Amino acid sequence: MIAVGGSDAGISAALRARELDPTSEVTVVVADAYPNFSICGIPYYISGEVTHWSSLAHRTADDLAATGMEVRVDTRATHIDPAGKRLTVERADGRSEDLAYDALVVGTGSVSVRPPIDGLAELGPEQGVHLLHSMGDTFALERSLDLRQPTDAVIIGAGYIGLEMAEALTMRGISVTQIEALPEVLPTVDGELGALVRTELVTHGVDVLTGTTVKAVSREPDDRLRVDATGPDGDPVARVVDVVLVVVGVRPDTALATQAGAELGFRGAIAVDEQMRTSLPGVFAAGDCAVTHHRLLGTTWLPLGTTAHKQGRVAGENALGGERRFAGSLGTQVVKVFDLVAARTGLREHEALAAERGWAPVTSSSAPDDHKAYYPGATPITTRVTGDSATGLLLGAQLVGRRTAEVAKRVDTYATALFHGMSVDGVSDLDLSYTPPLGSPWDAVQAAAQTWSREHSLGR
């Protein structure tokens, strides 16, 4: 078996294959020199909380070698011959080589989106303009921070990575302006929850501009960078800074599979079935490059590390002749922004409506405390629960609370309930832990679910 891609999906596939059959020959082809590195950890290296870049490796090269797999770093896959079951690779010295395979797992991941901003194509890391999606991008940004010694920066985009980088740069003493084209930061949650995240950013000194579209980035005579934008009222907005970071999302990297004739699906990602099989014989795909099977939506595309790990494991097992199926995603996500944590799982109300599954989704908002109020330090968890008013089926949940409030644990409780198709009312029956410093007899998860049931009583 050959796995193309040294991140979550490719390495997970290789590890699963070696785990199931220690005699199997498994090769991983990695385009750079950093197999099995945590891209999700990059902001915490930039902030200084992770003190050395090598700590971002899930496993060292020696750890991978000890499993019996062969890892070829600085090797780029250039061509798949599905009929001949051969993969052409280009080595670091420029020479090409054909590798035979019985099964191939494509885990090429995703690439950063470069938005259509005037001047952006002509500027790069040497001028202080950065994308951020790989270890190479990380080192380029680190060099820029060391050489330019910036006092201020603009971050274009206020999704997960953009918010984490706003915190990281602020921790380095850099004044940050965050620009988001949509009406609120963190647009993966409802606006009223995004507003709480915005307040947290502002509290920590971040200048947040929402509803603002960047039109151009240019270089000033003094080597600083000018960012020109249009605000929500149509008025011009400009910032002159030392560094610009562009983090507006990613798209699936499908060039290798497309060239081989693989069928594409949702959002241009590689079409796969629940066993991660592509339309090409003997070729599997997993991770950000492939479509995602969602337990509520069906086929979609959700580029998440947790999904990539699971899909890779399925692909690796099936590459050896297994019949395992990917159980499906719920889009469960969590992000820390300074001392605030925001999380979501399942569907928001408008997403459930758009799914056209016959649901009548309604949402309730509440803010139960994270633990008993009489024990010091209790804080509210702002929670939005979405369910089907016709059947009571739980459809999704969104939470925002302080870092001490175990928001990640609580969104995972909702995710578990969603996975098993529970009703909102059924969440109250869960036997959850309780002690006054950490929770309540009715946990915050259950209290929020009960608010939904009271507001949308089905007469049960």
C-alpha cells in the first residue's frame, strides 16, 4: 500500500494498515520534510506556548519507522496510473521514479484559498504577506516576525485559524487588526455567539472590523504594507502595518486525483463512498481532499483534523481488503480565543432548513452556569440548542463559555447524543457526573435541553 500525504489521513491509513498486518509493505509519500505534524498546533507555536516546532510532531520520524512503514520525505507524487497500479514520484534531487502499489490512499489534504484581492498575487513572505497552512508557511512567518520585528499586523479572515492567530500575535506584543467580510467573527456559529467572541477579542486589544471587504494590499515606500478595504457602510477603510496574514479558508487539493480521472463531488472534493473508495480501481481518498459523509446532511465537505484521522483509518483498513465504513461526521468543532471557548456540533437552524429533510427546526437560547452558583467561580455557558419541533429530534448545539467551563466536554455530550439520534428531551435522561465545583445535578447540557423542551413542548 502507498499513502500520498504525510498529514492526518495519510499517516492514519498507514498506521492502520501496519497495525492490521505487520507484514504489509506500506510507503508514505510526503511532499515536505514534516510527516505527521499537527497543523492545528501552529498558532500555539507562533504564540510561544509551544516552545519548539518539533513538539508539533504527533510522532517522530523514528516512531513512524518503528512501525515498519517507509516514509519518503521531500517526495512529490506527480502521476497516478490506475490501470498499471503505479505512482510516479519526483524526489528531492529532481529525478522521477515509478512505485508499484496494490492499493493507493490519496491524502493530499487542502490548500489555502488566496482571495481575489488586488496586489495579493505580487506579494509574499519576503514582503511580509503570509498564508498559513503548512510547516513551510509557519517557518516563513517566523522568519518574517524575526526580521521585520512587527509592531502591528492585519489578519484577513476571522474563522478558527484567524482567531487563534489573533491571539498568538497579540501574545507576542503585536497590535492586531482583524478584518472579516461577513457580519460577525466566527461565522460557523450564530451571530449572537460570534458577538461574544468579538467582545473577547476587543477586550484583549484586537481591533475587529466585520462586514468589511479587503480590496487591495500594496507595499509602501518604507516597506510597510497598506491594506485597503470597504466597510459595512461603503466607506473606505485603510490600515498600514508590518505584516499581513491571509486566512480565509481552504479548498481541497485534488490535482493528483483529477489528473488520474477520479470523479469529484461536493465543493470539488474527491468523491468517495463510505468505505473511502474513489471512482478509480484500487484508489482510496481520505481527509481534506475528499468529500465528507455527514450523519445529518449526507454528502458534504468538512475539512477537519478529527475527520481526516477517522477517514484515513477506514481507508487504511480497506486498502488491505477490509470492509469498514466511515461512520460519518457531525462537524463537531471547538476553538479557544483568549479565555473564551466556542464550540458547535450538528446543524444550526438555517442549515437544518436548507437540508430539506422535512424537519421543522427551532432553536432555544439559554445560559446555564457551568457549576453550582454557590461554589466560587461559576460562569454562564451561552447555549443554543436546535431541534425538530415535529419530532423532538436533536439537530445541533452551539456553546460559548469561559475556558474553565469545560465547553469542549459539553459539546462532546451533545455530539454523542446526535450520533445516536437522541431527542432533545432524551438528553435529560443521560446519567452525567456531578460535584458542585464542576457541575450541577442537571448539567448545563441538560438545563439547556430542558429550556428547548419547555419552549417547544410537544405535549409529551
